[in-house]
Amino acid sequence: GYGRQRGKTEVYRGAEYEVKLLPKVKLEIAVPSDIVETVIEAVARTANTGKIGDGKVFVMDLEQALRIRTGDRDSAAIAG
């Protein structure tokens, strides 16, 4: 996808073309509520380049979690 970057122009074999899709990474991280702020700070510090496209962090409540293999639920399913 692309956001405000709007892609870039490339030259290949003498022909100019516009690449509109740029590589993106999406992280989905489930953590216990007591370490949410620590995780947000770590992600922000690591991802920050100071340029457009550094990304965003959304925090949402997780109603339930289930580890299918063991049947663990909620915080037990999230833990290592």
C-alpha cells in the first residue's frame, strides 16, 4: 500500500514508471494491560525515523484470547 508517500518513480530499461505500492509491515501484539505503555514506548522508539510513513499505534481491548493447541484462555493464552 501507500499513504502520503504516494509511491515513487523508477526507471527500468530506459522506461520511466511509477511504483504506487510500497512495502509495509503490520504488527499485531497482544500483551497484558500492565505493560501496554512499555510496549507502546518501545515500538515508537524503534520505528521512529522522523519521516512520513513511520506508522501509527492503535490500542484496543482484547475481550478474549484462546490458544488452540492447549485450550489456554485469556492471559494464559497470551503469555509465552
